[in-house]
Amino acid sequence: MIWFTFLIACLTVSPNTNAAKPTANTVGVGAMVGTMGAVSVKYFVTERDALDIGIEFMDEPWTVLFADYYVHLNNAFGRTNRFTKQSHLYLGAGAGTGFWSRKQECGRWKCDWDPRATGTGTGFFVRIIAGAEWYMAKNPFGFFIEFAPSYMLHPTTGTAFDAAAGARFYF
């Protein structure tokens, strides 16, 4: 259902035909897979600053909502060829919340818990992000990789490291 919704959205919106250099008010809708699988919406506030809001869908029985702020270092890879001109490094920070309903609490953050316990819960985390995205010239798609260590704040503390690759459709 998620992929069908993504496909319909891509077919019904007007693409950004200058995706090699995102501009203010550009929106990207996409998905990522890796240690974290998610769908997200990325909104460029300026040519350098963007907000990314997403929901994780691959870590059952978890549901994770996150929001990140990115600063793009445009042309960080140089301008020696078309690929490096179209690729941009980004750094950022974010926060999120996770909800679970299972026998074991805090799953991916490896929290301390009683393995015989059952129940539901809510956790809160913060994270930092480093990534790179290639925006295809005259094409509304971008392909990215990102790495994000996170630190759980509640209900107990713990760490996780996410690595993912994905694609976005820009309009």
C-alpha cells in the first residue's frame, strides 16, 4: 500500500525539473531501506536548509516517527565532473519517538528489561545525521545514503546506529 501511494503521488504532481540544485520550497517524497526502513517528506526551507519528517515501517512491532533538520554543504564534493556537481553532503540533527506493543521493550536500542515482561511503551530519542544525496540533472529524482547514531532518552537510555539508502521524488 505504501509503494502504491508513493507511485500515485509521483504521477500526479508537477516534478521539479531542476533537481540538481534544490531551491527553497522544493519538496521530496521518498523511502529508505537499511537498518531503518522509512517513508519521508523532505522540505527545503532554503537552498541549504531542509526539514525531513518520516515514519519507520520495517522494525515491527515498532512504529517510529522522526523529524530532522539538515544543512546541505552544496558542492562539498567539488565541481570536477557532472556527478560531483550534482552530489551534495548534508549534516543534521533530529529527534523522534517510538511506540511498541510486544513482550520485549526497547527493542532496537537494546534497553535493559525483564524478558518475561509484556506490554506497550513509548520512547524518545535524539540523533545526528550525515548523508550525501545525488540529484539527477533535469530529472525529479534524488538518491541518497545516510548514517545516524541515535541516543534513547526515555524510558531508559541506549544507543543505536542507523545506515540507510533511499530515493526521493522532488516536486
